[in-house]
Amino acid sequence: MRATDGKYLTFALCGEEYGIPILQVKEIIGITSITRMPEMPDYVKGVINLRGKVIPVTDMRLRFDLAPMDYNERTCIIVVEVEDGQAKVPVGLVVDAVSEVATVKETDIEETPHLGAASRIDYVSGLAKLQGNVKILLDINRIFSPETVSQLNS
């Protein structure tokens, strides 16, 4: 899916800036106690209790095969809704820091470059050129396969 213009929540991971459509963001919370779950992929840190609802939490650094980092006061969890084929499921994304809500115009968006068959970056919907920097726009529904979302939800 190609990125479209609109508002994006931008956040930092390993020194790079990423953006997700603001309409998929439900809330942002500070890092909290995460209960580990057995037999989950490494990037799934566990679950949190958010006002009585159990939500799976994934570490985006680990999901993108980036170097792990100890959590600090700027680390936060972005709660988004991901489609699992039948419904929208809340998932927490651990990121280094939230930056801002940026307005991205269609003229500021470049297509994702083709980097060869070995690279799997189909979850990148485009690259936004903003204020002299490039922000990587993500398609949240492609980061997690429907099977993974179903597994997280159960």
C-alpha cells in the first residue's frame, strides 16, 4: 500500500525517524511493566494491562532486527489497531521516543526504493521528505501478518 498524505505520528528507533498514520494510533503511554508470555517471537515482549484490557506489546527495534536498547524515560508504547483479517486488534509498539505529529503532503512522499529480492521491506509504504530529513512511513497492517496478530490476540 502506498503512503497517502495526511497526519502521521513520528517516532525514533535507533536514530531514524518513522511515521504511522495518526488514525491508527489509539494512545501513547509511558513504558510500564510488561508480563512475558512463553513461546512468542523475540520481538513480542509480552502483555500489559491497559485499563482492564490485556494488550500484546512488541519491541519495534527487535521487530526490525535493530540493536536492542535498555528502556529509559523517553521509551514509550504506542497503542495502535492492527487488522487480523476479521477485526481490529490493539497492539502496543515499544519505540525509543515519540517525536511529533507531522502533516505529510502527497508531494513530499517518495516511493519505497526496490532494494533487491533479499530485502523484505513491504511494510514501508513510502518515504516522506520533511524539513530536510527523511521519515520512513510504515504500513502497520503489513508489519504483522494476520497469523501473527491472531497469535498475539490469543
